[in-house]
Amino acid sequence: MKYLIKNLSKKVNSIYTNGDKDKIYHLFLILLFTSALTFRIIALLYYSKLPFFTYHRLDAAYYHDFAVNFVESGNLWNNQPIHMSPLYSLFLTFIYNLFGISPWPPRIIQMGMGLFTIYLIICSCNQLFGRKWAIVSGVVATFYGPLIFFEHQITVATLNTLLHGALIYLGLQYY
């Protein structure tokens, strides 16, 4: 019996060489990103039916008004003090200049930023802990509710998450 188990384990190990493990890993990553994109598109389509998709309040209203004011008047600061982070306001202004004032382009771009954040999380965990934990962290990041929710908001959270993920990833590259 021990001989049979030993031979079977050798055959299984010979079937899954390192190249095959790479293929399985990359296939799983493709499946993970496809499911992340699908899940985010479904969430965005659902969120687009809610009144908050076009009605901005609090922080979203400030960022939106700042960007719209610049696009319409061409005056960047409009002689007003900046009360919030200017990077996201300028980012939103750039998007509105490029695609027009619409609720869709910022959210679609932020959805892409969220997918890239997942990629950075997977790469960082792969470097720190190995492939198994990279897959686990990728699955958690793919279906993490607050990450998906804030990708569909006009707020600085998605940009901050992406920049922090990039900072960690780049820090690991030079470590």
C-alpha cells in the first residue's frame, strides 16, 4: 500500500511540473480578474439606478463642483481656498475635460484603478508570502465590499488605495 501511494504521488508530481503550476496560477489570475471585472460591472450597473449616482452630496459635491467650475470657467482655483485634497479634484477635472461632464467616466476609470489595486495587492503578497497567500489576498480584494463601494463614489478613497498599493509595491521592489 505504501509503495502504491508513493508511486502515485511521484506520478502526480511529475504531471504538475513547475511550468504547469505557472500555467495554473496564471489561469487562476485571469479567472480572478475576470470575476472581479464582472462583479464590479454588475455593481456599477446596479448603483447607476440609485439617485446618488447623479446627485452628489458632501465630499462628492465639493469635488464635482470644483471640477465642473474649472471645466466651465477655465479658472482653476476660482479664488477659493482648497478645503480638501487637491489631487482628486485635479484628477476629476482632468477626466471631465477629457470625457465631458458625466457620471460614468470617473466611475469607469476608478473601476480600472480598483482592478489595478487588486493586481498590486497580489504582486506584493506574492513577493512577501508566496503564491498561495497572493491568491487568497486576491480573492479577498476582489470581493471586498468597501473597495467595490468606494470605486463607484466620487471620492478620494480609490485614488488613495491605488497610491498606497503602488507605494507598498514599489517599496518591495527596492527592498
